[in-house]
Amino acid sequence: MDDESNAEEFPVPETHVLAIASHVVYGYVGNTMATTVMQALGCDVAALNTVQYTYKHHTGSRTPASEIRELYSGLKQNHLNDLDMLLTGYIPTAEAVEAVGDIARDLKLRGKDKPGSFFWALDPVMGDQGRLYVDEAVIPAFKNLLKDADLILPNQFELDGTGDMFSGLMAGRLREAVGGRLKGANMSEGVKGAGKTLEGAEVTKQLKGAGASKGAGNRAVEAGRLKGATERGLEKPKPGIDKASAPETHHQSDDDEIDFDLSKQKSWISPDTHTDATTLPLAIAAEKALGSIQSILIKTKKARDEELKNFLDGETSSGNGIGNEREREIERERLSHLRKTKAAEVRIVRNIEDVKKPMVRYKAVALMMDSV
């Protein structure tokens, strides 16, 4: 296959990525989602898993910090650390966060003389909807990494509910402009560079996105509100759906709408001469990312509804042979919940074209035009 054919099939240039995140045996979260999506986009992905869980109930094990270091050391010994990007996600302990930070800094050091040659996307996965699901010591450990990352992807809880974690990273008015658009959000897309923010959120029956750029005069935009993406039963999208769109940021430097090459810019930050907030690469990425999520959630809901139509009432009677009537009712409810949860699993593989060729449904609009 020639280069032209490759370009048509894969929207991302040939890119070597190390993905350090969670892994589940069944479903799509963490590395299971990110690896699938990035490979479909044309990236060569090496996956280092911070945990291995079965599914939602966290049966399985965490990867010790020492093993994370050992696995990366093995990559170096085999000269497999010639990487273009690093994507980091769920890291359950402070010691493991520190290990990942050392890996990231080692990789960034290799590209220090070539601005834009290495890019680190950090998703500080710590909690959602008002609660933490990592050790509290993880918060300051993550905070120590923020200054070194090029792309940061917190959800609303992580942005506003983790104390002063992001203080100093974003000017107060800038943070208010972005965070204020996402109150009540429960799904994230990210913060770009030292003060670049891209948030994607599902609120009631909407998807929203807002972003701010440190470059180009701290411009802020809202990517749109995508109504009707989620109906009853999919009000809270599956964890991991945001990973389906994170790689969109990578191929914006090749977009026809952009007249400068981000791949040679430090942290891929748009130059200050670029003053139109709505055509910033980050804004275009938000439009495409939310378009992908919108399409995939609509098709997931349709597939879920069809599967549940075939869910025979007899299948919920599995608890009839146990205990008293109350215990049987509890068991039937549990089995019904598991069935519905499985039916609502994100349909990513059969809809991967929605990631590779997203439909842009809503265009970005400027939120704030004054420098902050």
C-alpha cells in the first residue's frame, strides 16, 4: 500500500504511542478503549496496564509501581522507547503515579532538542460525580506531573473537586470560563498544555464541550451542545467513551483548515499569531471528538434497545430457586441490572468509522475573547 492509500485509510500519521492505563477483560475502558481507537486511527500502540480487572466489579489486581518501572526498563533495553506520544490514564496509587511520571520525563528528555517531536497526554483519572476512586495520596502525586504534560484531560470533578490541584496551571478567569460551562458534567475530554482546556460532558440529554488555549491570547470556545445523544438508560455514558476521542487532537496538525504545523511547536500549542478561537486545532478537535461520541452513543443505544427486546422474561426468573421471596426479588433485580449493563456496553468496534471519519454536528463558538 502506497503512502497516499495509507493517508486515506488512516487519518493519523504513523505514530508510536505508549499507553499506560487500566485494562479490563471485558468491555471498553482505559487501555482497552484507547488502544482500540488509536490503532484504528493508524497508531502503533504499546500498552502498559496499571491494573487488570474483569469488568465493573474490580476483580483482578493492580500493577505494582516496581513492575511498571520494570516493564518500561524492558522497552528501553530492547530499544523500543523511540516513541512519539505517551497517553496515561488510571493509576491507582501515588507510588505508581510517580513511576509513570519518571517514565514520562525520560521520554520527554529524549525529544528536548526537537520541539513537538514528543507529546504527553495525561488523563488524571481520580474520580467522578463527587467521589474519589483512587487513594487520596494520588492527588498531590498527579499535581506534581501537571507542569510536564502537554495535554491534560480532567473531568469536571477532577477539575474543580480536587482542592488546589490545578491552581497555577490556569488563570482564575480562564478556569471560570471553561469550568463554568460544565457544571454537573460527568464525562471529560481534557485540559490542553499549561492552561489549554478541552472538556467534553454529558449533562441530562446533552453533550457539551468547552476549551481554552494558552496560545493565541488565551482564547476560549464552546464546541457545542449535542442534544438527543443519550436517552433513558444511557444518561451516564460508559466509563471510557471519552478515550474514543482523545486521539483526535493528534491529527489536527494535518487538517486542511489549519495553516501551521503543530508537530513542530512545543506542546503543539498554537502560535500567538493565530487569533481566531473557533479555528484553533483544539476547537476543531473538540468538534470532531464530540461528533464521534455522539454517533457512537446513538448507535450504542439502538443496539442496546434491540438486545433488551430479546431479553425474555424467563431469563429474569433465575433467582426463583433461592431463599425467601425478598431474596428472590433482589436476585432477579441484580440479574436484570447486569443484563441491562451488558447490553449498554459501548459499541466501538463495529462503529470505528465514526472515530476515523467523525461527522461534525456542531461548530465551535467563542466564549471569551479577552485575554485572561
